[in-house]
Amino acid sequence: MGWLDGQTALVTGGGSGIGRAVVERYVEEGADVGVLDIDGDAVAALNDAYPDRVHAVQGDVTEYGDNERAVVETVAAFGGLDVFVGNAGIFDDAVHLADLDPEDVEAGFRELFGVNVMGYMLGAKAALPELLDSGGCMVFTASYSSFYPATGGILYTPAKHAVAGVIRQLAYELAPRIRVNGVAPGFAPTGIGGVDSLGQERSSAVPEEIDERYRLPGLHRYDHRGRQRPVDPGGRPTGGLDGGVASSLDRSPSPGISHRQGNQPPTPSATAVSTASYPVTSAVARPPR
């Protein structure tokens, strides 16, 4: 028996990378899985690999109609929906503001925030009625960049910070009927689409490549606690995952957030931080009325 026997999930961006791994693990744990992905070849590959357990559809997460269609087809195929996983995203190749023309900032912002932030919100909106019926949950792929700079660029890092806000706000709005969580991986060597309006292609977001492009003395030599990282004679960090940014997630939980309503005392949130495999899970429960 698996952890997800009898459950149905919908994963956006489930055709490759982290999303594909999520789909495969959910199937392994007993779930039936719907997938929304923009890559038609990836959609076909999933349907061929799991003809009875996965129903993948091609579509764009920035279009509400495509999100709604994915929900409708998933429910038709498997009889309901218990989990929505917002995962589709693109990467900005760690671009710096100084390297962008003003029109590129505008176009890149609209494109990346459209996929990485609005796409999550549209997917959640489409899934909401079914999740209210099932008492289900939402899980969103956040990032190390949801909390710290230096691993993404001027577009990706602010967008991932926004994702943390979406998670907290939806957890507050939907508790106790729907549980909302986020998982924030550290460095994951997986292909991810670039920003088309900037002429970017797929990127593996390898830290060494980012350091090669942006040799800023001092910036990447220290983690978020101010601890020095080992560098080579050219000034580039040499620690990789053992001495690099991702390993700095071994930190203490953030202080709980409290909310005040009327004359009620502040109520501690249900914020939890887990460092296993570098995820950070945050669920802020609505305080009692």
C-alpha cells in the first residue's frame, strides 16, 4: 500500500524535471495523476508510460481555460481531485538588472511572473471547487530563491518570493477546509525553460555556470549566515552542494507569524520548516474567529 492510495492529483509542469519526478512518485505511491504541460511531446510520453494512471493534457498555465480543462479532464478520468500541485515554472538564467534593457525588464517580468506566479493562482482557482468537495490540499513548488538571493536573477528571485506569499495567503484563506503547503528545493540539476522574450533557452541553472557569468567579489563567497565559502584562485566558490548556497538551509525555523483580529490575542501560525532534502514547508492556518 502507498501513501496516496485512492487519491487523485493534478500536477502542472509535470512533463519534465521536478514535475515529472513528482508524477512518477505519486504513481508509485498509489495516486492517479492528471498533468497539465505546455510540451506536447512530454504529454504524449507520460500518457504512453502510464496509460491507466496518468491523464496528461497539453496547455498553458497562464490561460485559465487550460487550467480548468485540465481539472475537468482529470475529474472525468479518475472521479475526483484531492491534490493540486502547482509546479510549472521558468528560469531567468540568473540575469542581473544591469544586463537588461528597459523593454526587456517589462517583457521578462510579464512573462516570468505570468508563468511562475499567476500560473499558480489560476491553477489553484480552477482546482478550488473540487478540492473544497474533497477536503483536499494544495502543494506549490517554491525555491531557495523564495527566501534568499544569489541563486536566481532579478526576475526569478522576486517571483519566487511572491510564491511564498501566495502559499501563506491561500493557507490563511482556505484553512481549515484545504491544507496549503510549499516545498522549496535547493539546487536541482534539472532542465527548466528560459524566458522566451529574452531569447533564453532551457537552462540547468548550474551554480558554477552562474558564478562564471557573474564574478562579483564577495557576493557568492558567503552564505546567508556570513560564513565564508571556499574559493578557487580565480575567486569562484568551489564548495558545490557541500559548501555552497543550498547547504545553508540547515537553519532554525523562522519565528511564527501571528494575526490579530479585533480584541483577540495574536495566534501563532502553523508555520513549519523542514530541512530534509532542502524543502521548506509553510502552512499558515487561519486563526479562530
